[in-house]
Amino acid sequence: QAHLVESGGGLVQPGGSLRLSCAATGVVFNIPAMGWYRQAPEKQREFVARISRYGSTIYADSVKGRFTISRDNAKKMVYLQMNELKSEDTAVYYCAIEAQGIWGQGTQVTVSS
């Protein structure tokens, strides 16, 4: 059973940057397509970015040009580089192997002056 663990969240000022990491642990030989999602208080969980096994990417319009998703298959890691953060980016961020219904525990990102 694979498990996902996010890290790298924190408190940053508007315009700042954070790099989130997602580590795949347990019995897993490689990482399939994976996505990043986020959920703000009292709001629905929303799609942020997705990366295929071979590196093709898609982004939500709200983050396109500011966020970059990447992966290192040898290390079983997926990353989300977040630049020019805005207050509306504040949320708990989750990584997921959507096809298998596997989600991480989430990491809090707070953007505030």
C-alpha cells in the first residue's frame, strides 16, 4: 500500500514563494500520474496541477504561470514550486494518486502580510 506525505507548507507574505514536496512511501516501484489539490476553509477542494508519469503537465488557470509541478521518479517525489503567492492561495494542499484514490494528509499554506 502506497502512502503520500506532503511537506513544505508554511506562512509567507504575498509575493513570496514556497516549494511543496510529496513523498511516496511504502511498497511502490514508480509514481503514476499525480495531482496537487487545495482546500480553503469552508470551500470545496479544487484542482491545482497534474503531472503524468512522463512529465506532461496541466494547471488550473488560477495558478498558471506562477506554480510549477515536477517529479523525480527515482526518488519517488513530486514537487510544487509556488511563486508570486497571493492571499487567495491560502489553503491546505494535498497531493494525490487520483486513479488509486490515495491522498496525503495535507500541508498548510498561509499567505498573509
